[in-house]
Amino acid sequence: MKDYKILETGNIRISFAWYDIWIGIYIDKEKRKLYICPIPMMLLRIKY
């Protein structure tokens, strides 16, 4: 499945993913990424 990039600068990416129908925060410690979904299908990813 593919998401559609809206904006990407440095370690931050904002994208639209029709299959991400959730609200909340997910921390992927293995890949060192923080996923924030403030509204369904709108995803903010931060690499740390």
C-alpha cells in the first residue's frame, strides 16, 4: 500500500494514507520513528 506525501522536511513527513483510519500516537522503537495521526488518514511521521 502506498501513502501520498504532502510535505517532507528533514526528519518530518506529512502524508495521506487511505488505509490508516485511526487516531493516536504509535512509537516504532526498532525503526526509531514516531507516528502521529491527529485525524483519520492524515499521518505525521517523525524520525528520531
